[in-house]
Amino acid sequence: MDQCRHTLEQHNWNIEAAVQDRLNEQEGVPSVFNPPPSRPLQVNTADHRIYSYVVSRPQPRGLLGWGYYLIMLPFRFTYYTILDIFRFALRFIRPDPRSRVTDPVGDIVSFMHSFEEKYGRAHPVFYQGTYSQALNDAKRELRFLLVYLHGDDHQDSDEFCRNTLCAPEVISLINTRMLFWACSTNKPEGYRVSQALRENTYPFLAMIMLKDRRMTVVGRLEGLIQPDDLINQLTFIMDANQTYLVSERLEREERNQTQVLRQQQDEAYLASLRADQEKERKKREERERKRRKEEEVQQQKLAEERRRRNLQEEKERKLECLPPEPSPDDPESVKIIFKLPNDSRVERRFHFSQSLTVIHDFLFSLKESPEKFQIEANFPRRVLPCIPSEEWPNPPTLQEAGLSHTETAAS
């Protein structure tokens, strides 16, 4: 709400002007509230092909008219001479306040209100923006821009506005075929434009269009011109310069088509590039997958090799730690015949006082035995607790396990 209120205050609470200014900003046109450029407006006014039409004031008729003209001539000459001298001297004392543009949109809105109060609301649609914005819009849209500079103090301004500018046929022509920008030269924005266009008298109209890729004044109409004459002159100027706009439209369409074609080519190239990059990515991923798989296989081989080596070392250590085998005539010994998983048989004598762990270590040290196994006695059939467990933290001895002098065990 604060931003909306601020924007409306800048536009003197004119909603149409605020909306148009915001739309112009969204289209990339500078805001009218940005600091005005210090350099003159970039419009070509030096083209020798500019069409100029000046309406001279009517000469006095009859003896009475000439007499009145000759009597008033010295007074007019003196008045305008003194006025010019006063204005010239005033410039050295105090700079012209119109030379500083602080609120260009305010100048436009103020002129519109004063125009409608004085001449009514039946008038051509005023461009509600600065002169620079009007030039940018006319250039972007490839349209004619008609500029009207209003001289408040000129004797022909009222008649021109009331009878010519507000004529229905003039309004229809301007609204349908061109943009229309107007301001008073008493306003800083209007004065700045008058310095750029260098008018000679009022009423003053300038037709501007994009010509040779520059915004160029192609027609100047000065003086009190009648509605029919104004329509004829504007139509003549537009017809004479229409080919430039057509050529510019064709060039712009060609540039757009070239740009679209280049964009399509770039998109096709990018699509092909992305496809190649995707193929390369998949190849890299496949190579990486194969590499990881090979590394996993290699690591598995190394791990298996380490396991086998550790197992062999453990077998050798268990074998070295085995107690000596008792003699056959030792009454406290027992001979155990082991049936291995490969159906081979191994026998050894153990002492009754030895732990069942010794039996497990003996079988574990054998080359044919697997890494993990359990030992079962045949009569009665049972699993011998040779390894410490929760039930048998300390494995029993052979005597405690109830083994006889000769036993057969399966592992």
C-alpha cells in the first residue's frame, strides 16, 4: 500500500499515468522519475529532407485593416523588443527555471488537466509519459510520433486547440495512425523538448519516426493551420515516409527470423551437446561401475587370500600347541577315530584328563578340516561341547564327557 500510494503521489494521483509508467518500466523503458539526461534529446533534426509547412498569418485587408496594422505596428515592435530584452537580461540575473526538469510526468499531467479545463475532454489521446518514453515506444512499435508544443502566450494557440486540434476528424486521424505527445513550453519538460526541436513559431507540430535506424523529424508544421489542411499535411507526410517504416518492419522481421533461426540452431546444438554429454556420462558411469566391480572382485580375492593365510597360520599354531599323544599302553588314554566330511578317517590318542578343546584343536589343525565344524559322538549320539559357550564356559574333559577307551566321532 505504501508503494502504491508513493507511485500515485508521484503521478499526482493520476491512475492512468501511473499504470502506463509502470508498464513502460516493465518493458525496459526508464522510469520518468529517473534523473533527466543532461545532454540534448537524441533526435535527428538536421536532415535536409525534413518536410516543413509554415502557415503565415493573414495579411490585413482593406484601408481600415491596413490602418489598424500600421498604427499597432510600432507598439507591437516596442512591446516585443522590450520583452525580449527583459528576458535576455533576466537570464543573467536568474537562470530560467524551465531549464531544470524535476518532475517530467507532473508537467505532462498538469498540461493535460489545464488543456481539458480550457478546451474540454474531446481531444486526441495524450501520451501519458515523458518525451523520451514516447520516442522509445514509437521506435519499438514502429509508429509515427506527433509532437505538439503549446505556446500559452501565443495569440493563435487558443484557436488552434479549440478549432483544429479538437476537431473530430483530426482526433480520429491522430488516434488511429500515430502516437500523440503534447506539452506546454512553459513547463520544464516542454521547454526541454522545444530546445531540442527548435521551433520558430506556434502552434508547432513535429512528426517523428524511425528512419535509417534513428528517430528523425520528418515533418514540421508551424502556424495556425486549419483542420482539413492539417489532415492533408499529416497524411502527405505519412504517405511520403511509409516506405521507411515498411522497410524497417521487414528488416526487423528478418532480424527476428534470423534470431529465431540462430536460437533454434543453438538449441539444436545444445540438445546434441547434452546428448553427447549424456552418452559420455553413461560411458563414464559404466567404466566406473566396471572399475568398482573389478576392485570388489580383487578385494574379495585379497580378503579370501588373507582368510586362507590366517586360517593356515591358525592351524599351524593350533598344531604346535597340541600336547603330545599318549602312548598306546597308557591306561588313562583313549583312542578316538574321527570320520571327516570327505569320508576319510583319522585316529589319535588323548588323555582322559585333557579338555575336549584339545580334540577340537587337533581336528582344526588338519589340512582336510573346514574352518568351522562340530564333533558328534556315536554312542550315544551327541554333540561334544568342545568350544566354550554359554552352557559350557569351560569345556569338560574327555572323562567328564563320558568317552570310553575307544570312541568314534564324526566332525
